[in-house]
Amino acid sequence: MALSYKARRRWSLVILLIGLPAYIVVAVTVVNWFERPGIWVELAIYVGLGIAWALPFRAVFRGIGQADPDKKEAE
């Protein structure tokens, strides 16, 4: 079942305000468990983790910045 525009807007806020900071804390913690790699390796790890975080939520964020497609235009 596809989410409505309003539901996608609400979920995107929850994901950005709660999920993203939690994911950042987890990613930094996991990278710090190991001996700190070189700056380029560390940058590549963070870029990879950032892409890996965004891919599952691509459908939720798609079209959020646009006008509500379900809303009728006022004549």
C-alpha cells in the first residue's frame, strides 16, 4: 500500500528529526570502535554510510518538496 502525501511528509519529518541524528551517532560509534583509519578511508566510510542510509528512504522523500498532488486546485 502506497503512503499518501501527508503520511510521507510526516514520516520524512520523523526520519530527519529522530532517525538521522540516531544514525549519525551509531555510525560514528561504529567507526570509533576500530583504530582510526586514514582521513580518505574515513571519508569514504562516512560517504558510503550516508548513501546506505538514504537509499531505503528514497520513496518516502520523493516529491516532498512539491505541492500536494492530491489537493484539488482552487478555481
